[in-house]
Amino acid sequence: AIFKLFARVRIRGTTLEGTAAGTIAVYFTGSYLCSLLGLDKNIAVSSTAAVPLIELIVSWPDKNFSLPFLIAVVAQFVKNSF
């Protein structure tokens, strides 16, 4: 009930506020893991940008498989390109 006070803007079933919070969480978690594992920060930034876009664009029934797979594709592309 309290979440309905904050989640007001919906786009294709996901809230704009939840997307923003998820993006911030993904960025900080990705940055921490990149520094911990010695990876390039470009991977964390690209993943952060890709997560909300993929969630809005992809309408596959099982996002638990598609989202990590597509983020791995984006990360591999960034790793090979930059």
C-alpha cells in the first residue's frame, strides 16, 4: 500500500520510479564489482544504461533469462569495442 504512493508513472507495466531506483542500484553494484574484479568501468556504465532500455523494449515472457543474457551481450560488446 505504501509503494502505491511513490509508484505513479507506469510505462508498459513498470514504474518510472522503480526503473530509476533499479538503475542506481545496478550502477553502484556494477561499479563495485568492476573495481573488485579489476574490470573496466565502461562495462558498469553500459549495463546501467542498457537495463532500463531492455526492460522497456523486450516483452518476452521470462525476463529472468532474457535480461541477464542481453546485459551480457552488451557487456561483451563494450569490452570488445572500447
